[in-house]
Amino acid sequence: MTAHNDFLEGHAEALADREDLDTRYDESGFLIDGSPDGEQFDREARAALRRVEGLSTELQDVTEVEYRQLRLERVVLAGVWGEGTIEDAENSLRELSALAETAGSTVLAGVLQRRMRPDPGTWMGSGKAVELRDLVIAEGADTVIADGELAPSQRRGLEDVVKVKVIDRTALILDIFAQHAKSKEGKAQVELAQLQYLLPRLRGWGASMSRQAGGQAGATGQGMGSRGPGETKIELDRRRINTRMSKLKRELGGMKTMRDTKRHSRQVNHVPSVAIAGYTNAGKSSILNRLTDAGALVQNQLFATLDPTVRRAETSDGHLYTLADTVGFVRDLPHQLVEAFRSTLEEVADADLVLHVVDGSHPDPESQITAVRGVLADVGATDIKEVIVINKADLAPPDVIARLQRAEKHSVVVSARTGAGFDDLRDLIDRELPHPDLRVEVLLPYDRGDLLSRIHHEGDVISSDHTPDGTHMHAKVTRILRGDLTAYLV
């Protein structure tokens, strides 16, 4: 692969050797904290475009072709970073590479530029945009993916320089969701998010941008300058998008009503609920399958699950509860998706317990935990009991697992692949789910087998004795069930 503008080696040493500089720089070109001028960008580091190795997903062996999905686009990744460490920036670009591959692209190369803030015109700065164009030509790429959300003017400015299609991280995630949505609700949610993203980014060309009134305006005698083609193309597109968004919101409102009805039915019958949440590709569906034999789709791919799966499960003492697998989260999840999937994410907000699944083998699992908790806060799920489930224990370094356990006291370590740790996970679910707390003594006639069954399923039976008049029981029940047993209290 053609090398292009490697990061300037040794520039920090060169700066340190300059006699007129009484400051010290770190290896990336930043002034070390405590220097007289404070933290700022060195000129050379600010101008540098750093090549990130190990991102290419090109086929090295033709025999791999039959095992790989058809790749429709050849992409170069680009990132701009000004905060955090170089490891954080490279991890973010590697995640973008995984997203691009999930969307069906071949990643050719990735570059990072370090600057305090993105350029308002071309995002990377005009000089670095030209260098990016040279890399695109050298690699034969047809798309550039920016690791961030671009303003419409930035996307157009960068596109005008690199001469190929430019998309940002948000558009890429929306595209993946569009590919993976299967249910009617999932497709409607994704379409709504895409339209919300597209609306402020409409751009017209040439005569379609005409602002002349035309039509009715000309007929009503508004005079010179008022006659023209009428509604412009961009105005027509905007009106159509708004109309479609209104229709989708009504449809999703109806689907939400059905979901709320099902959820209310479970709440009336006091069936506890457990929601599985976490970063995308952390292994949520694999854990659901281990706990319930649900048969949910499992792929080593980002956002393999979009449509929520709800399954029945039982505790060790026979109490029913539901397990809901939810859509995975990701760093900087587009706010359009959070809004569009709000009804789906309410499965988490209404749960009695959240199993927060973390990929223990990830280079930076703590950042994943922070990103997921940020989304949970957006949907009002901050007050729900949370258990950190550290998954992929068979792949995770022991020191990382130990570090996570120290930071997260309420945690359990499992491996969905090998099954290790699942007995501990089931015991923990048993302990954390709400249990009946009202003690009652009842005498149930033998023709009320329905209530007897509910006590066994929804309550904790302390003692039971069959008498000539009926079944005499001591039990702990829920408030709702106690109300239904009022006529038979002893």
C-alpha cells in the first residue's frame, strides 16, 4: 500500500533542541502541562497528517473472496482530534473502520490530523484536504468517511477538494441501520432518523435554486420579478420530507401504543423485566441466547441487532421474568437515532434490572461504559438497577477484568462463547429482581385454581395445606395479587 505523508518523525526532538524554546513537548507535539505558555499546538504537529496503520480490509488472498461479502465502495478514513491521547484517536478510527466494513466497504487507509478545532470550511484544513485528495488518488478510493459529524458546508467544501463522495460518521451509522432493520417499526424508525439528518443538508443546483414566486404570484398581479417556475426543487423536497416525517411519526405513535399495551399487560401481571443493554458487538444477543435459548441473530458485526427481542425466562425458584435484547449503542450515537428509537429504548427505561454488557477484550472498555450510560440518561433510565456484565472473559486480559471489577463493584464476569460465569449471572438476576414482600394467609376454594397458580408463579409460598374447605396457604405476594386475594384472606 502506498505510503503517504507519514507523521513527521522526530519533530518533538527537533523542537526540544532549539535553543530559543524554553518549553518541553510530548511525543505528539503538545506542550507538556505546566509549561509557561500552557497547552497549545506546535506548528508542525498542527500541520501533520498522521497515517494510521492496520486499518486496511483489502483481500490479501483471492481464495478469501467466496467467504467475504461483496464490497461496493473503497474508502479512506479521516479523523481530526484535539483532545485526549493518540490511543483514543486511533481507537476511534479503528471503530470507524469496523463500521465501514459492516456497511459493506473496503477500508484502504486512515489518516489523523491533530488540530485544536475543525476547519469551518473544509473540516481538515485546506492544505491537509489537498493531501487527503492525493491519498485518495493513490489508493484508488471512491469515498472518504470523516470520523465526526460534518456541517453541510464542511462536507461540500471537503468534497470539492477531494473530488469523491464524502460522508460523515452519522451518515455511515444511519446507513448500517437502514441495512439491518427488518421489522416494520425498525424500518420506520431508521427512515425517520435518515430524514431528520437529511432535512438540514438539502442542497439544490442551478435553476432549481430559483426563488421566483411564479404561478399564483404572477396571476395575482404582484408585478415584475414575481414570475418564475414557482416552488423550487429544494423547497419541494423539504415539503415532501416534512410530510413524510409527519406520517412516520404517526405510524410510530401507533406502534408505540401497541408496545405500551404489551408492557402494561406484563406490569399488571407483575412480571419483572430485565433489559440487556450495552455497546454494539459486546455480545448482548449471545447472552440472551445463553439465558433463554432465544435463537437471536448473533454476528461478529456492529449493529447486528436492531429489532428488540423479548423472551420469557425463569429464576431458579420458578418465578417468571422477561429478558429484552436492545439495539447496541456506540460512541457519539447520532441524536436522530436516539429520538427515532426512543420507543424501543423505553424497554430499558421501564425495566426492573439492566444488564449492562461490556466487551472485556476491547482496548478501552471504560469509554464504552461511559457512552452507554450517556444514552441511558437520554431515555430516562438512570434510576434502574444496573449490573455490569463483563463479557468475552476468554479473550479479555486478566488485568483489564480486574480493573473493571475494581471500578464497578456491582459486576459479574462471563463468557457467552464458553458459558463460563453464567451460573453466577443467573444467581445475581435472582437476587436483584423484585420479590413479593406482602405476607398473607388465605383459604382458597378448590374451584379457584387460577389464584393458586398465580400465587405459585408470582409469589413465594411459605406453607401449603389441603383441607376439606380448600387450600390453606401462607405466602408472600405482590400488592396487586393481594388485592385479588382479599375475599379469601384468613
